[in-house]
Amino acid sequence: MTVNKNYVLRCVGNQYVAVPVGKEYKQIKRYIKLNDSAHFIWQSLADGKSEAETILGMVEKYQIAQDKAAGAYHKAVEKMIELDIL
């Protein structure tokens, strides 16, 4: 799974947002706020990490159980796919 190249990640203040560029900007003209875990997932996917690597990274970063990290990962990925940013 890869990040849609028609979006870039930007930090505005202390909030990360996915911003459309190019033709996407002309059609959408909105940005998508990412919470901390969604930002982590975006960055992991952009770095080419697998689902398993990303989930293990979430376990380490957030000190949570693997099943909770996997649930959060799948929920965030489903939403990002729905928004066409993945």
C-alpha cells in the first residue's frame, strides 16, 4: 500500500495534514487532518514499511498491545482509502 502521490504531508502548528496538490487540489480544495497515529501510519507507508512493521512500530511508540495497534492501523487505513489518500 502506498500514499497517493497527489497528496503531501504538512505540519501546520502542531497538526499534521494531508494536502492535495496538482489536479487533486483543483478538484478537492480541502485538507485532511491526521491525528498522531494516522500521521505515524502515513509516514511508515511513505517509508515503504509493511503492515506488520508499522503495527510493531505502533506497539513500541504508543506502548499498546499488538491487537489494539492492529485495530487502529486497519481503521485508519480504511479511512485513508475511503478519502483516497492511500
